[in-house]
Amino acid sequence: MPPPIPPPTRLLITSLGNPPPLYADTLHSAGHTTLSALRVLLSYPEFTPAQSLGLATSRAGGGWASRSIGEIGVGWGGGYKGYGSGGTGADDWTLYMSGSLMNTSGPAVKGVWERWRRAGERMALQAQTQAQRESGAGTGGARIRERLVVLHDELEAPLGKVSVRRGGVGARGHNGMRSILSAFNFPPPSSSQNNPQIKKPSPKSSSSSKTPDLTRISIGISRPPTRDSDAVARYVLRKMTGEEKAAIEGAAVEVLGVLRRLCDEE
């Protein structure tokens, strides 16, 4: 007898950085660069203003989004096809590139998360209604998991190194993550949360919780030899070299593996 297929998983995968075109491919925007490479790996359409997918209320500062189908409100089956989870294609991923400045990313990401979740609720209701019409019976209350994934740069890590942390584990000096945690009202981290390994969320957590099921994926950009703040600022805001960009784009392969494992968790 084949193993049971996990319930569908929806991922909102968002990247932090400073907005293009001025800050495109700067080290501080490594999250954006990695997300763009991930879009290519997934064969998703080009990024479009998030407003056009119903994820933002205006084009200005609303960011950009992509998914495997053109509309946010069409079905569950918009995700990457055949990657585990029974190969059903039931998982549903949306890529969102924040249009805010790094240090003020939180409110915009929270707004997109809330609109994305409401769209998911509508999709679930539509699917349940369709199933009832086709079979004359209920769907059994299929549970859909919803998770927020944030990609961002990591100054203290070697170039291209991918690290994963689960939950509100503290900003670790990253102003973009500080804004995210503040916007979602994550509680201060406890010592037990400071573990970089992937951990399954508590059984008590759910998509109806006040804070999202959050996974942070950082991409190392290394750091200059000096700790001088002005020198560090110049470093993170400069354009990547060809070698640096290749390493950061290459991290998308490992990020994709992390995302697959998140979807395969029970």
C-alpha cells in the first residue's frame, strides 16, 4: 500500500533586498538575486508587479511576484510539478520580491502574506465546492499548510553558503529581518530557538496562528576585512562581481532542496 500523500503545502517565498534597478545585483540584495535564479529553475513566468496578481494594493513599492500560473486565485495546482509529496503537483508556491527598502520590508511583506492567505482560503472553498458537486460528498476537510519563507543576505557567512533557521529566532543584526519580525509581532527568541538546523514546527502551530510558520533562508555574502561601519555599508551596497553573482545564483539549487523538504514534512 503506498504511503499517504501529505496535505497540500502553500509556500510564499519572499526575498529581501533594496529595490531594482538602482540596487539590482548588489550584495545586500542577494535574496533577490537568489529568488530570480530560483524562478528560472522552476520555469516560472517572468516577475510581474505584485498588484497584478492581487498581492499588493499599488504598483509603487508593491514589489514583484511570479507563480506557475498567471493568477493568484486559480486552483491549488500552481506549484512545482512532481517533486516529492507524491508527485501530485498539489503544492503551490508563489515567489514575491519585496519592493521596499531592506530596513522597512516588514509591513509590505505582512500585507502580501495576508492577501495571499485570503486567496488561499478562497481557493480551498472553491475546491471543496467543486469536489462536492462532482462526488456528491464532502472532501473530508482537507488541511492545507501555509508557510512563509524569507530569503536574505548573510554578512557573516561565506559567499554562497545557505543557512536555514525556523521561526522567529531573532534578527541576528539583520535590519530586514528585524522589520519582518516586528511587523508580525514575533516574540523575543529563547535560547532553544537559536538552532540553525531545520526543525518541524510545534504541533500547536497552524496557519490560523497570529504569526506565520516562518522559515529563514540566508545566503552568505562574506564580509570585508574591516569592521568599520562605513566600509561595511559600501561593501554590501556595491555591485556583485561575476564570480560573486555566480555563487549567489548557484545557491538557488540548494534553496530549492530546502523548499522541497519543507513541503514533504508531515
